[in-house]
Amino acid sequence: MTLTLKLGTQSTTLDARNPRVMIGRDPTFCTLVDGDGSISRRHAEVSLDANGNGWIRDWGSSNGTWINGAALQPGTPIALQPGQQIFIGHVALVASWAQGGATVFGEMSSSMRAMIDAHKLAQQAAAQSSMAPAPAGHAPGSMGAVGTTLGVGGRAAPKAAEFPYRRQGSNENGALLIALPRDTFQNDDTLDGFIEFTAMDDESVASIVVELVEFHRKGSSKGHVWDRMLVRQGPWKAKKNEVLPLPFSLRVPPGTSMSGREVFWEVRGYVDIDWAFDIDASSPINMRNIDIERLRDALGGLDYRLNELEPAPLGQRFTGTFQPPAQLTQQLGISDVNVVVEYLGTNLQMELEVEKTALFKFDRDVKITFDLQRLRTAPMPEISEYLRQQIDGMMRR
């Protein structure tokens, strides 16, 4: 399931490996970038859910995100559908689906421009008249306009001292602290923590954001955002020395790359401040892949030594080799077996290949498919025995 977006002269495609894109003027933060003055630095986000449905949400932009002449409520995701007319500020956004269907491209009317101007004035007035966020202990739902994606509330925010892993970033406008209860996570995990914003001046704040980012040596220098949460939607007027703690929750994808020489992960937070310098902070974390670990352990039980599997950018596919036991190496005249592991929906496919040798006229290979749920719960001897049968069949022993 793919969704292609076009904004001005720029375009990008979303799929299972690249399920979200940020739209705006800021090239350091956004993937789909347009320099039009009606577009905010971080204007809107489009994402694909697990069922391949597209969603768009506004990030509290000055000129708004509009569908069929109606402004989106900041932070609230709205489903994308063929036939809609969408504007990011004054610029049309065209979405098209691989299976057919697209949004409607059209010029903006004078009445639409007037609505956008009125929307911008209302946003500016709200920022000037709003009170500072509620102090710690208040439910997030009582702290002003937040999106439905906040999803955490009804309890007092924890204190930073309760979390052992803390990182902070700051400038003259304020400080942002990221606090985590642990520093190691795994695929299909939920990453919970909290951020704490301390204002060092009276500033108008547009939003506070936290995201889960993967950096791969062969990937984008900006990293790939796997999940992003709008934890506080503005605008509001922050008061000097006031502190705002906010819980957050991020989803770890099912086929993550493991931390290692090629890959590292971090939790990244931003405070988007109008007319001043933004504040950001990042906290490095370690990432495991429990499926790869179980395959490695199962092969180890057969005395097959699996070398390091190299993840592709964005994970989901891993390549490497394993070495048979010494007696089989001599008996079969082979040194290494090539391995490719790939996530295919709810399954994991493992492909093994033996290149042609003096004893083999042709390359030999086998594809082994595992149900992920079964792979994660089956006893290790059962997985080892299943692999042994498949490898013996490939070798025709």
C-alpha cells in the first residue's frame, strides 16, 4: 500500500517502510518542503496506519491545513480520501493512491484566502491572550488545546529523579529534558517517558514534539522518524521560570534494525517557539530485535555460527552469512551460507543460499517462513529442529 504526495514541485511516497512525512518550510525537520510564505516551518504531517489508510493532521500552523474548505483542528488526525481538496496554507497538496484514486487539484478562491487570513489572526490572538500551561499534577486534558493523539492523561506527571536516563538541551529561551525509565528497547515495544519544558523567557510556543528516530550509516543524515507524538499543541504564551512536564508514548516498529556499527537510535524532542530559537534535546537508546536473536540462538543450538546480520536502512531486511560446523564444512566443501531475513507482514522469511561448489553443480537455496507470533513463543529446541530439517533438505542430506 503506497501513497504519493505532491506539494508544489516536490513529491514523496509513503509506504510500510516510510510511513510518515512532515510538511513545512524547515528542511532540517521536514521531508516534503516548500518555501511558500503561507506554509509554517513545521506545518502538517501525513502518515499511513497499519491498514494502509492515510491520515493528515495540522501542527498548529499559522495559516492552517484545509480540507474541502474547512480548517483542521490542530493535532487531530483526519482521514485522507480520494476527491478531497487539500491546501497547506495557500499551496495545494495532491495525494494519489497506488491502487487508484487521488485528491483534487484546484486554484484557491478569494473567499478561501479570506478564511485563511481570518484563521491566522485568530491564531495570533490566541497566542497573545492564552495563559501559561497548568503546573505539574494537572491532567494534560486541562492544559488547553491538545490533539486526540495525546492519549495520556488523568495522572500526575512523574519527577525527573524517578527516571534514571535523562538528557537535556537548552538555549536562552528555555530547557527541554527527556527522561526515560530504561535505555534499551526492542521491536514491537512501547517506549514511554516524559519531557519537561522549562521556560527561561516569556515566549509564544507553537508546539512540543517527541519522536523516535533511527540513524543508519547508509541512510539519511537527518535520520528516519518511525513515530512522532505531538505532546502539547499551542499556541500559548509561556511565562519565565514555569515548568511543564508531559508524558509521552512512542511505538517501536516490528522489524527494527539493531543498534550496532551501522545503526543507532535516539528519542528526539523539540519545542517550536515563534519568533525565537527552537529548543531541542535528544537521548540515545539501544535497540534490540528479538526475532533475529531467536534465529541466532536456534542456529547456535545446531552449532551453526551466525555472523552479524547487516540491516538495510529502515530495517525490515537483514543480510549476512553463517558458518556450518567444522565437520560439515569439510564434508560438503562449503565455507559460508548466505542468509537473508525479511519481514513480510505478520511473517518472517529466512532465505538460505549455498553458492555452487565442487560438489554442487548449481546454487542451492531454501526459503523458510515463520509466523512471527509462533516464532516468538515456540520453545527453542522446536525452532532449532525445524531449521535443521530445512537446512538438511537444502543440502539433500
